[in-house]
Amino acid sequence: MRAVVLDEYGDIEVLRLTEVADPQADAEEVVVEVVATALNRADLLQRRGLYPSPPLAGFPAPAPEIPGMEFAGRVVALGDRVTALTVGDAVMGIVGGGSYAERLVVHERQTMPVPTSVALGDAAAIPEVFITAFDALVVQGGLTSGRVALVHAGASGVGTAAIQIARAIGARVIVTASIGKLAACRALGADLAIDHTSEDFVVESLGFTGGAGVDVVLDVIGGDYVDRNISVLRTGGRIVQVGTMGGGRTEVTIGMLLPKRATIVGTVLRARPLEEKIAITRRFVDEMLPLFDQGALAPVIDSRFPLERIAEAHAHMERNANIGKILVDIGD
């Protein structure tokens, strides 16, 4: 099969499309013929050698290093103990790596059925960002109807998913974004969209909440946003840190946390044990997946590239020009 392999780390020219052996399913795994995958910030870090993927399922050691953390496709082979799926099923899901390829292997319970309202090729825009946003806002952040969330980088893949999830559960949502992306955030349902280049999100958010503050902050920025996130929290609020685009090191005024009884939670999906990945996937299927066919949730797609142009796709993400997901088409 064809796959994008990393033999070395660096700029986009290290992304090499080549032939590798097909992966083989273990007893509880399935082989998926990939129709599309999608880019994530972690892919850019992995390409630079800053975020290595765990060993790939389906390959003997040493396995090729194939990036890619989400997929949509069709089941083409089953392990001996697979019971929930059949050959031909349309599925989507998250993986630790390996989705920049024509085939991949995944545990059957990490797959999700593709909503009937979503084209199979578009479904690759769902798994990583919607599960990340759901886990951060609802599972770890405790967001519920009537509460308020602040979502940074509101036009990113995670941001566009977070806006929709917050609205779907009856919460209000404030976002930050660059001025050219604010209208898209409002169209998705953001109650307040703040231009991070010219407006102070602390002042604007406190004004929106009448001085009370927000219940949950979903932050992909880090850096000097941390203290400002604490400032905007309601008493008992939570900051869920899912990225560090603005820097992984900063000074934090711990004393600000104490009177607010606030919590900062750091989280990633990729490094979790298989059992935890399965658990959050199954919960997402139960609580969120029906909302796609009800029209409350939908993938947001910025652009798409064929696998042969994977380097262009990476360059597009690095320019930070996208609103929503960048897809990579692999099969039919």
C-alpha cells in the first residue's frame, strides 16, 4: 500500500510517499481501507521530531513511522474475535498514528459509525476534533446547559467543534480568533467572538458574563494566556489545556487559583492507554454522535488535498489560514 513515511524529521520535504507492507489485524482489530484523513497540529510536531507516535498497530517492529491521527473509511478485514463490525462497514475514528496511508489497523471499539448525514470522505473531519472538544468541555470541564465556555482559537478544528458542542448542550460560548475568522465563529453559534489581536478577552468575557466569569476555558494556546485564563474564570471554574501553540513554558500566578478554587487540567488523547481511548470513543458515540443526524453538529471543512500533495496540506496548516479541518483524500 501507499503511505507517507517519516525517515527523518524537518520541514515539509521530509514527507515521503512510498510503498509499505499492508498492516495485519490482531484478534480484536479491523483493517480499514482509508478514504480520507485529516491534519492535526500534532502532525506538524511529529514531522519535526517533537511528538513521536506510539508503535503502530498491525506492523511488526520496527514499524514505519506513518503520521496521521484520524480516518474515515471502510472495513476490509476482521480479526478473529471481532463481533461488532462486518466487512464493508463505513467507519471513522482516532488512532495513535498511521492514517496517512491507504490502510490502517484499529481496535474495533475505537471505530465509530459514520453518520448517515455525512459523506464518508467528509467524516474524517469529525473524530479527533469533536472527541477532543467533547472530552475537554464536557467530560473534564463539566460544561452543562446554562454555563459559559471560553474557547480559544475558535476557528480551528477543535474550536469549530467546541462551538457546536457547547451550543448543542445549551451552554453559551465565547471564542477568540483573528478578525478574518470571527464571522465564521458567529455563524457556527458563538455568542461572543473576540478579535485576539485588538481586544482583551478578559475584559470582554467578564463584560459578557456580568463580571461573574466563565465556567470552562478550552485553551490550545498556553504561554501568557494562562494567567489571563485564570482571571476570567468563575469561582470553581476549570481551564482545560489541550495545546501550547503560544508556548509550553510560562510563569503562573498560583495565588490567583486559590480564592477561585480553580482547576487547571492538562490533557492529550494520543498518549492515553487503549482502554481510555475506547471509553471516551464509546461515550462520544452515545452522547454526541446522534446530534450529527439531528443537524446540531456538522464537520467544518476548510480545504482538501490528495495524498500526493501532503506537503502542501502541511504548509497550508502552518500558515494558520484554515477555518476548520484540512482533509487529505486517499481512496474512493
